[in-house]
Amino acid sequence: MSKRTGLIRVKSDEFIRARVLKGLSQRELAQVVDYSVGYVSQLERGISHPSPQAAQQFCNALDKPFDALFYLDDVYKSEHYQMGATSDAT
């Protein structure tokens, strides 16, 4: 049985910055990874969540590691809540 890890979420500002620094428009990035420009736009706005395969393609195209562009929803929440619990106890 596989473990559920949650949604892959985009770090929008970092994703856009990586694309711009690479010198790519949304349309050009879409062509490189073979997705629609609409999908790239939705990712950048946080409307869509990439599959693991799509996330890897974007990482390769933008020469960035996964954690520079994306995060796992459940991991982020658990770290956030742990930090909040720690600061509340002080």
C-alpha cells in the first residue's frame, strides 16, 4: 500500500523568477516541456497542481531542484503547525 503525500504545490514567485531568469516566456516554457501555455499560467497562479512527472519536467527545463520550485502540501502544513505549536508554548 502506498503512502499519500499530498498535492504538489508551486512556489509561484520562485517559479516565475526561475522562468524569467532562464529568459523564457510562458509560451516558450510550455513548448520546452510540451504542455499548454494555459497550464503554465495556471501553475504560476496556483490554480493547477502538477503531477510528479510534470514537476520533474519543469525542474529540468528551469535547471532547478524540486524544492526550489515546489513543495508538498502535507509536508508544508506539518512543518508550519509544528513551528506554530513551538512558538505558542513559549
